[in-house]
Amino acid sequence: MEFDFSPVLDNWRFLASGLLMTLALSAATIAGAVVVGFAVGLARAYDPGWLTLPLTFYVDSMRAIPVLVVLVWTFFALPILTGLALPSFWAALVALTLHIAAYVSEIVRAGIASVRPGQTRAALALGMSRAQVVRRIVLPQAVIRMLPAFGSILSITIKDTAIATVIAVPELMRQSETIAAQSFRPLEVFTVTMLIFFLVLFPATRGVDALYRHVAHLGRS
Amino acid sequence: MSYDWSVAWQYRGMLLEGVIVTVLLTVLTMLIAVPAGICVMLLRQSRYRGRSARPMSSSSATFR
């Protein structure tokens, strides 16, 4: 068995552009999902009544539908339904954000629920407003406790961006498939792809773990 | 815009086959993954810190 890594070396710029796209899509998805997830999680934790039903439906349906199906639907079905045809990158961003945000909202809700209600009652008794209680008492502890779960979500998000290859977003997996198909060297190309994903994800997840170890004491009460 | 939902009914056989394969894959995956996961967990919990402990812990972190 002979290995030939020259297709990878010859096309490293092409692969690097894919990696950049993967990182950009991941960063945008994480940012969007954290914003939407916090909004949904806070709304569900501090239930204003009428919002509960639609938000619960949103979270439960996102947990019950594969991200691939959401992605394909956003790219192929949404334009027919609304007349709004999103470019592949934006379709992937919308679908991944909607999907990941549901999981983020559950993490946020669990983090908030983990702070003992006695603390909220004590803060209210001291004359703080509800917004102050959330901002100064509950969230500072809850966010620290959410960190390990956020680490998992971060790695899941980066891995899920590879699914965007099915709608031809030129990310790492798509570029690898193109090189592999043109060079007839799938073993070498996809092995390098695995290695690149590993080199991106392993430090990212270990970094979040290390950060948590440093700040975990701030979440105890 | 008019939609034609009859395609879903027309190809119900194929869709049903897909559902069966999905369920089968899920059951088989869980049958293998749960015992394998329990084995890895037991190895990682082990008090014996041999040469095998490190690669095992980092490999499970890799697939997280």
C-alpha cells in the first residue's frame, strides 16, 4: 500500500480556505446561538405566561428534528414557501443557529435553575429588582456552572458545520470532498481532514475545561 | 403557490423503508455504544493507572 499526500500538499490553500470557512461558520453560529439561546432560556426560566407554549414547542421540535433535515429544509424548502432564497452559507448559519440555540437555551435554563431559590428570595428581600437579581446574583453563578456544557456545545457546533457540505458551503469537508474526488486519493485527503478537525477541536474543548477549572470556585455557593 | 402533498403519499413505501432503517440503525448503535461506553467508563474509573489509562481518557474526549 502506497500513500500519496501530494494532492493535500498541492491544494493546501484550497483546504485552508475551507478551514477558514468552517471557523467562520462555527464562530457565527456560536455567537448567534448564544444570543438566541440566552433569550429563549431566560424567557423560559422567568416565564411571562404566554411565551412558554411557543418556546417549549420550538425547543422540543429542534431537539426532535435532525440538524441535517433542518438544514436541507432551510435551503430547499424555505425559498419555495417564502420566496426568500438564502445563499448556502446563510442557510447553513440560520439552520445551525436555530438548532444549537435550542440546546443552549436548555443549558441556560438548567444553569439558572441550579442557583438556589433562597438566594433570589434573599436578594428580593434586600430590595433588589427582579432584573438586578438576575444580573447580579443568579447569572454570575449560573454562567460559570454552564461552562462545561458550553464546551460540549462548542465542539458539537464545530463538528456540525461539516453537515453544511450537503448544501455546498465551501467549508473544510466540502473542499476535502472536492480534492478527494479530483485526485482519487480519499484515504489521504480524508485522513488529513480528520486530523485538522482534531487539531481544532481538541485544544478548544480542553481549553474550555481548563478555563472551567480556573473559575469553578466562582460558581459555588 | 400551490403545493402537491401527494408525492409524500405516493412514495410512502420508500419513506417507510427509511423509517425502518433509521430505527434499526438507532437500536443497533445503542446496543453497541451503551456497553462500549460502560466499558470505557469502568476503565477510566479504574484505580490502576497503567499505561493504558491516558490514551483511553483522551480518546473518549476526542469523540465527545
